[in-house]
Amino acid sequence: MVDADQTFVIVGGGLAGAKAAETLRAEGFTGRVILIGDERDHPYERPPLSKGYLLGKEDRDSVFVHEPGWYAQADVELHLGQTVVAIDRAAHTVRLGDGTVIRYDKLLLATGAEPRRLDVPGTDLAGVHHLRRLAHADRLRHVLAALGRDNGHLVIAGAGWIGLEVAAAAREYGAEVTVVEPEPSPLHAVLGPEVGQMFADLHAEHGVRFHFGARLTEIAGQDGMVLAARTDDGEEHPAHDVLAAIGAAPRTALAESAGLDLVDRADGGGIAVDATLRTSDPDIYAAGDVAAVQHPLFGTRLRVEHWANALNGGPAAARAMLGKDVTYDRVPYFFSDQYDVGLEYSGWAPPGAYDQVVIRGDAAKREFIAFWLSDGQVLAGMNVNVWDVTEAIQKLIRSDVRPDPEALADPSRPLTALLE
Ligand SMILES: Cc1cc2nc3c(=O)[nH]c(=O)nc-3n(C[C@H](O)[C@H](O)[C@H](O)COP(=O)(O)OP(=O)(O)OC[C@H]3O[C@@H](n4cnc5c(N)ncnc54)[C@H](O)[C@@H]3O)c2cc1C
């Protein structure tokens, strides 16, 4: 069949979906490209929602992946505010919530993730918030401004990236902030205790209170208003608003009901895809937050919930759908900004995977690179207020070299020299 007779359907109007559509056209695909998203907004990028946009420093227009007019120019058929409710794999069709049936030759699932909900009494109170969508950020902006004005209290459940970034924003607004976290340090599952503590210190210096080793058990309220947040060790924290920032769950329901192979939640969840981003159905691909990729470099299945993975994974899936030779083996990468600290993290080194942490630079001044090693090999590196080193860090991760830890810790030794 020639390109022009084919229809490629993309489910999910986020970064991965929008970039996949762009790539199909950039690669010269002349068939129909249909992008279906359940949000009413054009595809947008989420990182500003917990940073510049939340702080009112970046305007709404700046978050969109493409200008609204781009879709028509690129002949990408957009169905916004429409949910795909079923896939009929035998018939090669998807069904939308309004009953419309659309035939596909190839299908991309870029359905992303959704915030996990707190399963405790009080979560239905009006002052309990999540942060994933533009509308959530709009609401939270008003909430933080009001808390700042009235000296109000925000309790954040979860000291992960979103919890910490919102904590920083809330302090900038002048709100009182308490973060409740079951682990002993922030970002424990990503950075481990050694480097996680640095973030505890950073936020404590800015007036954030932490309650580690505790879980939220109840949000107490009256007449729909939040009054306090209680934890399993019997403590009660005053609260006017609560943010649940306890992670995100991949949106796999559609794939599951279509009988595609999934990954167990205990193993990170997601739609199982091979290194070409193809699912267990040869005509269906998955990319972005929802895809659990068999990663050639790390030899394990990885589901990466970060911007760069949507940015690069969408295009990689598009090329694979076009029959091009694709091996998706990028080193996982993300960035974060909190107060005056900016960082980039490359690699994959959860606690248990590494046996050594090497710090290069001045951790006290928060200008350093942290390396996580296993048996001398670099698994991950995070540069904090040190720039233009990502490429060298990723090369170290990809290489087989076991750099001398002393040289690795010495900022006067160029990273590139350690590759030899
Ligand atoms: C507040 C916030 C801050 C972040 N900050 C950073 C950061 O600083 N650095 C970083 O690296 N990453 C960050 N991330 C993560 C990054 O934004 C995500 O990894 C990225 O958005 C994933 O893109 P995606 O296209 O895979 O999924 P999504 O962006 O979730 O898009 C998926 C879309 O599909 C829609 N959809 C789902 N199911 C259906 C269906 N059945 N029918 C139709 N539409 C459907 C969803 O509603 C959504 O619009 C942040 C995320 C959030 C929420």
C-alpha cells in the first residue's frame, strides 16, 4: 500500500503524541495523520506547570508544543477533548467516546500517565489538589497566591520531583509548607539517601518543614474545607490545602482492554514495548510515559516518566511505524529547577543498583556532579549548577570504562579525559 492510502492514528495529545505527528510529516509520510487527545488544550509541555508557569513567570502561550495553526498546516487531523475508549485490533479501528470509529493502519499509544490518588479519608475535600494538567496548574497558582497572602499552610504528600518543585514555588509565594514523605529523605527512589539529603537541606534553608518516615492517613476538614493533615505516627499538621504528589500511574486501561502485553505494576507498570517501541501487536506502538521499553543499554525494562523521553520517544516510534530501522536506547535524562538550583540527571541508578557515590565539586555550594557507580562503572550522573557536561556524562555511562574514582572526583580533570 502506498503511504497516501494509509492512516496513522495517535492516541494521546501530549508531547510524545505531538512530536510523533511532527516526525511523520518530517519523514515525508503523505497518508492521514490523526491525533486524538482527551484534553481540550492543544498538546503542551508539562515541566513549566510546576515551575515558571506555576510561578506566573511564563505565559500560557509558551507551553504549547506547536502553534495552534501548525496542525492544519501539517495536515494533522486533531480531535481534541475526545477520549479513545476502545481498540478493535482485528478490525484495526479505534472508537471514540462519542461513538466515532476510526480505522488505522498503524496506531501509536501515547496516553501518558495520571497522578496517583491518596487513598485516605478526606481526599474529596475541595482543598486537595493534584498537578498534571494546565487546569490543575491554573488552580494551584491561585491557591498558592492565596496561601502566600493569608499566611496559609500547604501540606504536600510526597517528596518527589513534583512535590519538591511545588514546595519551592509555594515558598516563593510565601506559603507555609510541610512535606510528608514515608522515605527517610527526598527523592529517595531516584537519588538514594546520599544525595537526597542535599535536597532536604536546600528546602529546609528555604523554610520548608519535612516530616520523613510518615504517611498521610487522613485529611481532616469541615464544610468542605481542609483543616489539617494527619500522619500514621499520630502527628497533625495544620493545612489549608493539600497537594497529593505521590507519583503517577501509566494510563494503560485502553491497552489492557485491547489485550496488549503490559508490565506488572511492581516492575514499574506500562505497556510492554521492544527497543523499536512496538507493542505485542505489530501494528501498535507506544511511546512516552506509558511505554515500558526493553532498554538495550541497561538490559532491563525501563519506563521513563520524563520530558526528554516523550520528546525523543514519540519521534522514534513514528520512524518505526514508517518501517525505519529504530533502536530506542537513549540514556534516560531529566532536569529540574528549584529555587536557584538547576540540575540535569542522566542514567538510571535506583538504590540497590549502585555501590558507590562519587561527588565532583562543591556539594556545600551546590555546584557539583554526583556519580552513581556499580563495580566501578558509571550508571548515572547528576550535574547540579554545573553545565555543558551532559554529553560527557552520557558517554561515560555508555562506555565500559571504569574511571579512577579519585580522577572522577577531581574537577580539574576533564570528564572527557576519563573516557580514554
Ligand atoms: C507538573 C509536571 C512537571 C514536570 N516536570 C518535568 C521536568 O522538570 N523534567 C522532566 O524531565 N519531566 C518533567 N515532567 C514529566 C513530563 O512532563 C512527562 O514525562 C511528559 O509529559 C510525558 O509526555 P507523554 O506525551 O508521554 O504523556 P502526557 O504528557 O501525559 O500526555 C498524554 C496525553 O494523552 C491523553 N490521553 C490519555 N488517554 C487517552 C485516551 N484514551 N484518549 C485520548 N487521550 C488520552 C492524556 O490526557 C494526555 O493529554 C513533569 C510532569 C508534570 C506533570
